[in-house]
Amino acid sequence: MQTIQNYINGTFEDPLSGDWLDNYCPANGEVYGKIPNSDQADVDKAYEAAKTAFPEWSETTLDHRSRLLLKIADLIETNLQRFAEAESQDNGKPVNLAKSIDIPRAASNFRFFAHAITQFSSESHESVGLNAINFTLRQPIGVVGCISPWNLPLYLFTWKIAPALAAGNCVIAKPSEITPLTAFLLSELCTEAGLPKGVLNIVHGLGKTTGQAIIEHPGIKAISFTGGTTTGAHIARTAAPLFKKLSLELGGKNPNIIFADCDYDAMLETTLRSSFSNQGQICLCGSRIFVETSIYEKFKADFVSKVKVLKVGHPSESGTNIGALVSQSHLEKVMTYIEEAPQEGGKILCGGHAVSVKGFENGYYLEPTVIEVATDTCKINQEEVFGPVVTIMPFETEDQVLDMANKVKYGLSATLWTNDLKRTMRLSKKLEAGIIWVNTWMLRDLRTPFGGMKSSGVGREGGFEALRFFTEAKNICIKY
Ligand code: NAD
């Protein structure tokens, strides 16, 4: 039995209330560990540790901070296999995916912000004729909260804490209660790297207890949150009267728009990836596929034949393309969307059923599913399913597809397949999404701003945007 503990003031601690939660392995449906369900008292304790550590940490040199973060990055890489297996055990994703994407990216997050902080500059303005000079200090905020989801556990956890620490803040972080293991392992590495006690505190537990205690805490001045839109709205309502700074990275229902003039083979391979990577549980997955009429039937046949041969299997088997969904309740939610789709004219072209994997019959497996929809406004085309399920439908004109692409409440990302530069620019300007990929998908450069419009969030992370978020700008005006 794996016991996960809170990491407060550099030590591992049980929850003060003695309340524990079961941790399930999605690949076999068995309980394999327990995690604290921390409450206000644990968060208060973490806050006191962070507040005490802040004066010294915020005054450390950039070189010192940078070296510590680089050390953590190196240690994550040294422990790649162990972390990848842990991530897979907790989340159900193929070990190979965790090994090639999730864990290396966690190391990159630390490495990137270790360097970025040394290049982060502020502005100065000479007020000519007034004999004054203005300059802006970028000061750390103090104690900040970082709350992350289960789909890319360590990847998104570190995406928040690395810039927060680099900017000189002390952090109270909460990973998802469904996937706490790699955040727990990370705490060990932080101690090994020499991170001073209290600088990073990790509290585990449910959103409604631990998360709620973080967002309500009056001393925690900023919250960086990634998760569902409903939770994001709740956090915004709770944080508003406390005047907390907020970064909200929320859900998506992203269009994948395919024009006949695209590079067809590259499009087909990438569309397979953008549809089903991580069992479709990535906020950026292109879950609504729109295809120009002239190639629609060909695409439908080619795509479905490729989807049918994707292997659903145990995450640690090397040939597995689709691992387990994260939980029983999530599997049931995704299944409900599939079952209801025919009521609005949806036609299931392939998949649609839970899968029993030999030897792991209680795991949460689902066939990759393609549904041809009759209208873009049906429920499965409007709501975030967050599973291995995509819809497809044809379009006639650019205006028509633009209208359909934008006619959802979300606005996270959009993918465009075309070789027409003028069309690329026309559509890129008009698509309501924070990230547009043209002839590619999920190509990430950590210097770029990342975030969504509409119900997909508020604010941008990534690059200097993240360092701006985690600092207060203070202008100083000196008359001479
Ligand atoms: P979720 O909103 O249920 O939970 C996210 C985190 O918030 C968890 O740690 C949870 O414990 C915590 N939480 C829940 N209630 C809370 C509360 N009242 N106060 C404080 N914290 C609370 O989301 P999830 O199911 O874990 O993740 C899936 C969602 O995340 C999807 O909607 C997906 O699109 C979104 N997501 C968005 C991005 C992005 O960058 N925009 C990236 C990944 C995932």
C-alpha cells in the first residue's frame, strides 16, 4: 500500500484530521494507496511555513534560485523511469507516453523557468522635461496557490510551481486527488535538491476540502488554477471578494478544421494524435473535426480505418495506444455522451464500447470512438467530453466552418489544415481561441503565451506571461 503524505515545511506529514482517501489504479480498478484529505488546519500550517520562508526566499539571488530549479530538473530526469511508471499507475496513461512527454516536460518546465527568470526584465521611463525617472520593480507576490488537474499530472503541476518559485514566491500546491503520486515523489526531489523548507508545500486532498481551504485563505494572494470550467467559475466567485490575482486555465472543445488543399497524409497522422492522445483527455485535443466536403468521404474512410486498429490495452504494454481512462466515474460520464449521441442524429462510425482487457477486467478502458454528427449544435459537439471520442461533419464554405467553430462556449485552441496562406491568416484572426495551430498540433514552445478565451479561461501562462502573473509590478518615480 502506497501512503502519500503532505509536504509541509520540508517534512512529510499525515493530515491533522486523520482523514484519508483511497487512491485507485485505473488500469485494474484496484485501490493501491491512500492520500491525505487535508483540511483548513493543514493549509493553515502550510501557509505559516510558506509565510516564514518567504522573506529569505524572495531575497535569494536569481543565480541561486536558478541553480536550485535546474537541480530539480536534473533529478526528475534521473528518475524518469520511476516517475513515468508512477504517472501511468495513477492516471492510466501508457508508460511510454509518460516517459516521452509528461515527465520530460516536467523537467523542461523547471529548466525553462530557471533560465527565464535570469532574462526577465522590467521597464524604465525617463519623464523628459520633468526631471524624473520611472522604473518598475517586479516583486514576488508572497504566498501563492497552485491547483492542478489529473490529466497531465506532473506536467501541469510543475508548469505552475516552477514559474511561481522562480519569481521568488513561496507556494502551496495541490495536485488532483485522483493523481497525487508524482507530486508526492517530486517533494522528495525538492528536499534532495536543497530547496529550503517552507518554500514549496504540497497538500493533498479533495477539491471541496483542501482546494477550498486554499482558495478561501486570506493570506494566499494569487491562485493559478487549471481544471474544469465549473470549478474555475467557483474559484473566481470565491476569490473575487478577497481580491486575489487569478489565472484560470479551463476546459476546451476545440475545432480541427481540415481543408482539401492540406498535406493529407500529415493531417491524417496528426489528427489521429490530436483526437486520441492520452485517451483524448487533453484540454487541447481537437474533439470536433470539420472536413471540407470534397474530401469528406475519403477522410471518413481513412480515419475510421486507422482508428479501428489503435490498440486499447494495459498502460505498461509497449504496443498500447490507448490506456485506461482516469476513473470509473469518468468512464461512465464519457459513455453517457456516446449513448445519448444517436438521439440527436449522431452515427457511431467506430468504437463506442467499454473494453475488457484480459487480466485487468476491472480497469476503465474504452474504445476510441468516432461519431458522425448531423448538426454542429448537438450536445456532444457542444460539451467537453474529455475522452477518446471525436465528432466529424462536413462543411462547404470558410464562413460556414468559422461560424460552427466559434459557436461553442469554449475558446482554448483550434487546429487548421490548409496550405493557403491568405486563408490561414483570415481564419486565425477570426477564430475565437487562445492558441491556433496551423498544419500541426500541440507543438509547444514554452516561451509562447498559453491560455483560452471565453469559458476556457482568464489570463495567460507560459514564458514571461507566467512570470508577470507571479509578480506584482510596482512603479517607482524619482524626481532628480
Ligand atoms: P476539476 O476542476 O475537477 O479539478 C481540478 C483541480 O481543482 C483538482 O485539483 C481539484 O481537486 C481542484 N478543485 C475542485 N474543486 C475545487 C474547489 N472548490 N476549490 C479549489 N480547488 C478545487 O478538473 P479535472 O477533472 O481534474 O480536470 C479536467 C479539466 O481540466 C477539463 O475540463 C480540462 O479541459 C481541464 N484542463 C484544462 C487545461 C488548460 O490548460 N486549459 C489543461 C488541462 C486540463
